[in-house]
Amino acid sequence: MLFAPSAAAQAPGFGGVTLKSNYFELVKRAGEFDRSVIHPDETPDEDDRAQQDSQAATGMEVIAGPLAAFFAEVMGPRSPYPLLKDSILSYAYLRPMDQCPDQGRMYIMYVGELYWPFPAPLFADMVRIRVVYHLSPPARDLLTVALGRFGKEHIETPPEDAKEMPRLKVQELLENLQDPELTLIRWRRDQTIRELNRRTLTPAEVGALREIARGEVTAARVAALQVLGRGGLVRDVAFYASLLTDPAPEVQQAAFWALLFMGDAAGLAKIRDHAGLAAIVGARLRETNPALNDEQLADEVTAFVATLRAVTPP
């Protein structure tokens, strides 16, 4: 009960109706009041708004309970994500002007970007978390992946997801992933990856992805590793570690991120000693902040390696 959401925190506030817990805040209806199609000129009164706010608060409670338990586990002594444990602060909303090393900064994600399954997108629009000010991009990526994985594992999906048609669609996506023409078209390949990330895969489908990752087409192998890594579908350090020395640099990088996204100390230990760590992390830092000069980039990489070593002692 220590981590249960506070009902008193449910109030119309900045960005919509909010529900705040120890480590996060959910926000719903961050926009204009929906207009009626039948009565487009009708203006909602206070009772209409109060009813809608109440419904939004009730919906958020459906997600907030499991999410609070998830954060309790992340911040606990046996955290599944030790790299994140010291990066998340007790929640307090910070305006942009108030973000600083002493107070931290805001991490904000829209539910749609996290691929949380239905009915989650009906219940919340975004999640806010207060994190340390100098949160490295790899750690931020891990937090995004961890939240997305939470949705798949803890938010109930409709029973139709297990029926024949969704399974046939997954089979089609797996076949598309190996289509030589598709591997040459980046946007279609990325779309296929996103579709697979949104779905709950069976052990047989996960096995098919593992086979693709061991195949011959580099683009398909990378795509398979991206799906497996983001979804936490393979908890086998040796599987990914064996690909860190693959002849294809793209496969090495995909295996690196898959090990980081595993989150646990065993996976982090493998990337800590990887010869290409500085180059891979440096490329990600350049992507998020092109203004970094060489000295600043080296300092950022050194700081991230030090964080890895603190989590996984040599």
C-alpha cells in the first residue's frame, strides 16, 4: 500500500486530469473538451466537465495500481533494472525552468509511444517521471523500453488477441521481415518492427525470430534482434553475447542494445567489457545531441561506463 496511487492527487491540473503516485504521474485528457457530432455548437457546463474528469480519474486507476507495483519492484533491493534504480527520483512535477542538477528533470512519454495495449490508451494519455538531471540517452532508452515492456506484461489484452486472425497477422509480419525487397525499404521494415512490438508473441513466434536473427540477411537479423530486445522476449545473455562479435557491425550493435535492454546485471556486464562500447554509445550520444564536441562526447561515454561498472563490479 506504500506505493498505492493517491486518490487525493486526482485533480484537473496542468495538462489535464492527473493521478500522482510515489514515482510517477498519469495524465488524461490533455486537450480540448470533445465536441458532440450531433450538437457541434453545444458548450459543456461544469457538470459535464466534472463527470468527464471523474471518468478519467477512474480509468487511470486501472493502470496506476499495476504501474505503482512495477516501480516498487524497480526501486526495490532486487531491481530487474539496476541501471535505472538510482536514476528515478520521488515524483514532483518540475516546470522546464525548474529543472536542474539539484532537482532533476522530467521524463515524459505518451502512452501511444510506449505501445501499451488496449484499453490503456483510453485510460491515460501520458506518464510523467522525475529522473536525475544527467540521465544518459542509453539509460533513457532503457527506461522507455522498460515502461513499454510493463504494458505488455501487466495490462490485460482482449481475449481476441489469442485467436486465429491475430496469429495469422503475426505470421505475415514474420514473413515480411524476411522479404528481400522489404529489407531494402527502411520505412516499411520499421513499420513491421513496430507492428511486432505491439503484439504479444507466442513461444513459437519468438523461436522464429531467433532463427531469423541467426539467418543470412543482415537487415532481417537486425530487425529480429530489435523486436526480441525491446520486448524482453529472450532472457538468454549467451544468445546476444555471441552476436557481439558477428561479422556484420549492424548485428553487433543490435545485440549490444538487446543486452542493455535486458536490464539485469548479467546483460550489462557483457556490454561493459565490449570492445565497441565507446563507439556504440558515442553514436547514440551524437544522435541525441549533435552539438557535443569530441571532449564532451568522451566525458559522457566515460560517465556512462562508470555507471555500468557501479552496477556490475569488475
